[in-house]
Amino acid sequence: MNNKILSKTVFYLVVTTIVLAILIPIFFFVSSSFYSGYEMYRFPKPMFPETKFEFKIDWDTEYNMYNLMIYEQSEDAYELLISSAKPKDFRRYLKRELSIVKEDEEIEADFAPAKDGPIYLTYKKNMFYNYVTFFSITNKAEKAIVNSLMAAGWTILISLTIGSMAGYAMARYKFKGKERLSVSLLLVRMFPIVAVSIPMLVYLIKMGLNNTMIGLAVVYSVSNIALTAWITNSIFLGISVELEEASIVFGANKIQTFFKITLPLAVPGLIASSMYAFLTAWNDAITALILSGDNPTLSLVVYKALGSSGAMQLAAAGAVILFLPALIFTFIIKNYINQMWGDVKF
Amino acid sequence: MNKKFKKLVPYVLLTPALVYYLLFWIRPVLRAFVESVTDLEGKLSFSNYINVFQDSYFKQAFSNSIIFAVFSVILSFVLAFLVALLLNRKFRGANLLLFIALVPMAFPPTAVAILWKTGFTTFGWINNILVQLNLISEPILWLTAKGNEALFFLIFIDTWTVMPSVMIILLAGLQNLNKEYEEAAVILGASKFQVIKDIIMPILRPTIVTAVILRMIGALQVWMIAVMMFGYGRVPFLVERIAYYTDIVPMLENSYKMSLTYSVVVTIIVLVSVTAYLRANRTKQGGVV
């Protein structure tokens, strides 16, 4: 009896460890995207991003300027941030370092009473400042989202049309070289895509498709056509031929049967294939770097954001934007993941 | 006539895929190979390979890629197998745990690199947690790691992302396993460990092979996390070199040839490792039976 309780405790301890090992990094990563620059470099810092800051402002009579001080909880004291006479300087500082957006006039009015003695005030932080700024400083970000979606859309279109035709042929017809075909489809999926991307550059330039999303999609589709063929093959195999025959007995022709019976049953597999195609295009960076450096996708913009802005909280905001759609789609396809590498099913 | 037509249908359906692969897979790959063995004037020459092998980063990039792949496969496989065994038991919350375990898989490589960057930077959340828990008093400078230390650091953080994809394949295999073999073994007095080693592992072999190959191919092409954590050149990898020649020095006369030749080298390594692994497995399997 005691033994059972012990093993149960150990079991749930292990489960908890796994859950924490996964969720803690994600939690702090997402929360980093809400830090202001000041918080990012504050150490040690509170576990959660601030929603507001408390300030003390006093008037320096010797130099005729305001001193802006921030309340630091760990030391229970106020720390000097900057001194200036111009509201403009405070506006810039508050915005850049603390994600507080205020107008000059507002600051002037708020600070003025400090001339008669120290004042205390609280400013609310703009929690989504990093997200807004990510789009404004990397001026390519909005375009990049559209690009990523377009690359994904083209990839879905190409790989679904071509791949599902091949998948249907493999499931429903006997032909010479079928075995060899399915082995080569596997080989395509194992193939390092960089080895296709680099030489493709020359062809795309010739066709005027470098730095375009169709160009990228052409490369992404290489592995996804094979994947779609695999998934749809197993889906069509699962749809019984008798059902199709029954439909023909009842007077439908082959084309009607395909569109009214077979296709609707295959929809889940087609959705899964499109989601994979989406993720290939959405997550890739190396092919986009090689083929579309001047017209980047979101993944590429986020990759460059870390280097160019140097502000990690902005890169984090970009990365959260990049992560969310991928998360949603991964969960939609999770039941099809195994078909990606063969015939195992859930 | 109708019968003849019917025989043609599968070929008609397959033609687009075949044409596509001829144009956008076989043709570029052949071109890459041909270009890698010709110089800038188009004459046959091994100068590209000589340049790559003499690249001051090549040796390091080559051995790092191999070490990374070997240890990443081992580490993620062991962890994934344990988690899969755990999830295969029926317990309350098993589905929720599966859901959570899949989240890291959803991270695009760029996002996962930034996740760890926000953690391991000097004032990042990892040092912050350690200080708050009173485990350290001064922040640790994680990102100054060099050489093998930095390499294994990358292997560990990369495992966080890749483990679920290995796990879910193994889990599917486990779920398809016929429970009767296990039960029979237990009745005959086998221990839990024996059941795993002598019953589950051998039956699961095809699934394991699939999972390992998948991870191996991915690991041999690692680059993003290394570049985002340490910058170019600190922990060079083969694909990292391709990114370097494409992104950092695209204007050099031989940048294109360098990245192209590197890509051929990566391809050869991937294909050779996969084939070698498959062959090794086949002989092993033959030995068992």
C-alpha cells in the first residue's frame, strides 16, 4: 500500500517536472516581450513585468532642472534616472526606457508642482509598446507578415494540387514502379533543402522570381509535395472503394463520385497537409535568407531584429508574433504528425 | 479503348509531381553538384572543395555538426522515450500533458533562439530566477562560453525544442504495440526493465529508426540557434557557414561557390549518415532474428 503511494508520488513528481520544464521558459519568454528597456537590464528584477512605475520628482534649484527618480522595490528607495529642464528629454526617456507614452505638455503640467517641493506620481506603462515598436522600427515587419502568409499560401496551393493527385494515384491504381516511387518520396523529404535553395537562386533570377514569395514557395513545395502525397495516400487508402462503387451503382458518374464522396472524406487529410505546408513556409529562415533576402519573411525579420535593434525585448515581441500562428497550427495537425514519417497512426 | 485509357490515369495523375521533381529537385541538385566541381570560369576543378576544406572554420564546423548530431540524437531519444513511456500509461491528465509536451515543437527556430537568448543573456530571466532562489549571488555569464562548452550548451537547449517531435513518433509506436506481449512477459516473471529492453524496444524498432533518422537529419542542419546565441563563428556548423556566406559576406567573389559547395557537403553527410544508420540497423536486426 505504502509502496503504491510512493510510486504515485514519484510519478506525479516526474509529470510536474516535465510540465514546469516546458512552461517556465515559455512563460518568461512571453513575459520578456512585455519588459521595458529599463526592466530588461534591471537586475535582479521582479518575476513579472511591471504595469506601472512610481516616480519621485524634485527640482534642483542650483541647476534649475528636474530630477526624475524611480522607485526601486528591491532597495526600497528612489533611484535617479535623468535630470533635465526640458520636458522633451523626459518624454523621450520615458518612452524609450520605460514604455511610457506621454506628451510634452502633459509632462510639463505633471512636473511643475515639483518646483515647490518633491512630488510623487505613478505612470502607467504601455504594455504593448514592444509590439507596436517592433512594427515601427523594423519597417519591413508588416510587409513581412504578408510575405510569410503569401509564401505559405503558394506552398499550400502548389503542394496540395500536385501532391494529392500523386497520393490519389498511389492509393487507387496499380502501376509499375510504385514501390520505387514511395521510396523516392521519402528520399525527397530527407533531403537537405539548402542543397536545393542555393542552385535554385540562379533559376529564379532567370525567371525573375528571386525575392518573390512564389519563388520561395517553389522550393518549400519540394518537400511538401512528397509529404502531401504520403498523407493523402494513406487517407485515400482509408476510404473504402466499395463506397465509391456504391455511388456509381446509384447512378453517379466517376467525377461526381470523386467530388461528392471521396473528396469530402479526404478533407481532414488535406487540411493536415496544408497546415504542414503552412508551417514549412512560416518557420523557415535559411531558404528565405538565400532566395529572398531583400524581401524578407517574418521569420527572417525577427532573426535580423535581434542583430539590428539590439533591444532584446523588441525581438522577443517579434518572436511571440511569429510563434502564435505556428502554435495554433501545430495543435490542429497534432493528430497527423505521425503520418509525416510513415504509416503510424494515432 | 476505355481500358487503355484507364491504364493511363495513374500516369496522368503522377506526371505533375514527376515534372515538378525533375525541374525543381533533380535539376537544381545536379546543377549544385556540377557547379561545385567547376571553377568560376566553368572549367572542371576541385578548387571549391579545396577552398571549403581549407576554410579556417571547416574542420570545426564539420566536427561540431557531427558531435551535435550524435549527442542530440542520444539525448533527445532517451528523454523522448522516457516521456513517451510515461504518457503511454493511462492516467488523469494524460491528454493535457501530451498537449503541453507538444508546445515546444510549435516554436519556429527563430523564436526558440530568442526564447533562450532572453533567458541566458546576463540580466535574463534564468539568472534572475537563480538569484531570486538564492542559488547564485552574481549573474552567470552564460553567453561567454566557448568551444565544447558552448557546443554542449547548444545541444541541451536545442533538445528542449526537438524532443517532442521524437517523443510523439515513439508514442504512436507504443500505442500501436500489442499489449498482450507485455502482459505475457510480466506473467512469466519479467521485470519492468526487461519488458522494455526485450519486448518493447525490439518490436518498436521501425518506429525508433524513423524517429532517429528524423532527428539526425534535423540535427546535421542546425545553425540558427548557434548564430542567435553566440553570433557567427563562435560555434561554427556546416549550415551556419552557408548562412554566413549568404548573409554576412555575400559580396565576396567566391561566396556563392563556398555556400554551394558547403550545401553539397551537407547533403553528402546527411545521405551517408542516414544510409549508414539504416544499414547498421538492418544487420543488427538480422542478427537478432
